[in-house]
Amino acid sequence: MKPALELDGLAVRYGAVEAVRKIYLEVDRGEIVGLIGPNGAGKSSTLHAIMGSAPITGGDVRLDGRSLVGRRPEDVARGGIAIVPEGRRIFGELTVEENLRLGLAARRQGRNGAGIARAYGLFPVLHESRKRQAGLLSGGQQQQLAIGRALVAQPDVLLLDEPSLGLAPKMVDVVFEALGRIRDSGLAVLLVEQRAQRTVAFADRSYVLANGELRLTLGPEDAADTDRLVAAYLA
């Protein structure tokens, strides 16, 4: 069986800056793959390249074996990939439910409208707050809304860019618990995170990215080896 998402020698360049250099990785259904590394390592550029919003200058991005190179972001989304961007980017003046309904625009042909009910089931606070303006929610609740909105489209692959950024520890626990349930439902998840040790312990495997290159692959058993993790993260 082909992996849900495959990066085959992916390269990204912005003018003279080579942000990503020949990345090879796979994400199967029902697993979470972590992508960690220092700021400027190329993590976000990798996600944007997958979505078609960053310039791919080499290699391939495949969804279920089909190349996505050259496709517009909206076509990538309708093809089955959803992204939760850094900073959430919810619409504060709209209600929670109106924000969720925006996710329906990227729903794949043949998928029903069960995505909103799924988001409410995953994050009960969204259902309780469905008539509230999204801008009045706490940061943790807004992150839940951002993830829920991505899931409304019922994607096969979910990309997340720093979902724990700026959250209190309790909210980080809520987000990671939800991601575990998303994995168990059969989605393929690519998780970009700054919380390196927690990501390595949580993900099925994690890749260390530095200067646009994959330097190391780590498994959950490596999370307890702090010295190795720090050395890999700073490589």
C-alpha cells in the first residue's frame, strides 16, 4: 500500500535562499510523524510546499501516489490535505460555527457534512460556544477551533504547524490528546512542533530538520535520551 503522504527529494527555494534540501519522508494512515528543529530549519516551508503555497524547485510531493506538484492550494485541499497554520488564523468576528462552516469549502467530492459534528465531538467546548464570536475564545479554545475547522473538510492528511504555540500546559495536553484520537481514526498527521521531547515521545517517529536538511530520525524510545535529543535538535 502506498503511503498517504510522500515527500520524495522535496526542495524549496526562495530566490537565492534554499529553504529545503531534498527531504525524503513518508506518513502512513493512522500515524503521526513529527518534524522538529530550530527556527529557520525549513519546517514551515515544508508544510507550505505540500499545500502548494511555497515554490517547489525539486523532487515530488505525492498523495496516495499522485503527484501534487504544480497544483493550486485549493486543489490540494480538495484533494484531501488540510493544514492548521501557525497562529490559528481564525476569523474573530465570526461565530465558532461560522468558522467551522468555512471548512466545508474544501470538502472533497462525495464527502458528507458530518465534519462539523466530528469537530464538536472532538472538542465539546466548541459545541458549547458555537454561537460565540471566535475572537472571544481563549487561545487554547481558538486552537481547538482551528483544528476542528481543518477536520470539517474530512481530509485524509492533516498538517499542523506549531499547534501548541502560546498555549498553557493544560491546553497543550488537550491538543495532544485530540491529536491521538485523530491518529486513531485513521488520518495521516504531519506535526511540526517546537516541543521536541514531547513530540518525539508522542509521534510514531520524528525527523530532525536543520538548515533545510533531514539530519536524524528518532523514535519514541529516544525521548528519554535528553543528551542525544538536544544534540540532534541543535545539529
